[in-house]
Amino acid sequence: MAIGALSGNYTIYSKAYSSFLGLSSFDGAPGAPRAVIALPAVSPPPSRWQVLELPNGKANVTLDGQRVTRNKALIWAESTAYGSPTVEWQVYSLPQHGANAYMISTTGAVLEDSGTWVVPSKPNTQVKLSPYLTSTPSIPPFFQPDAILYLDRLD
């Protein structure tokens, strides 16, 4: 099930490693894509994510005003002027994992651009795309903790 009517502004948190997701401090030239990372515990206030539902049930995701994209199985944020195609993300509700639990995924033209967001175990490490994995063969399925994201609404 896609996020649907929950379009809005959020913080994104991983309980697996007790970290918010946000932007790396610097990744090169001004205006260049910046890595989406697991923030260290002593970070400034969490980043502002925006989820915008599309008519096809998918969503555009932005982070502090920069669109979120993927390249070579890694998650990036970049200005719209940078020129990469916009990624349409699937945002799936995972009520079996608690309130506000979601999984964000996409399919790409090549395997390395397909999968679900996976949060790294170390702070300041980039979020990556990984194939879908379930922990148990149950109904409903239970997913690996590093693929479960908690979207807390800001507005």
C-alpha cells in the first residue's frame, strides 16, 4: 500500500540504529549531489523530508528542498538544476512494524538502481538500495530492521 493521503513533511528515523536520516555535510562542488546518510546522535535538529503523492500512487521525495534520487545503489539528494531524472518512489506502509513504519523502494532500468532503502549501521554512512528481504515467512511479512523507516509527520 502506498503512502497515499499522507503526503506532507516528515522526519525519517531508523530504530534499527537509532538514527535520523539526513544530508552529509559536504560531497564536493557547490550544487553537486549530496549523500543521504544516517546522522550521528549529536547532529543538529533532524532534516525536513517532503513526500508528494503522484497520481500513479508513487511519490516524489525531497530532503531539505533537494530531490532524492539514486545512483549505483546509493541514495542522493540534489538540486533540480543538476539534471538527473526524477525518481518515483514507492512508499509502503508496514503496520505490522508499528505506527508510522514504512519501506521506501523503487525499480530501475538496471538491478543496482532497484530495491529498498537500507540504513547503514555506522553514522555518517550513506543509505543504500538493497533487494527486498523479509525476516520471517509470515503473513504479514516482517522486514529486516534496517529497511524499516519511521516517518514522523511535522505538519
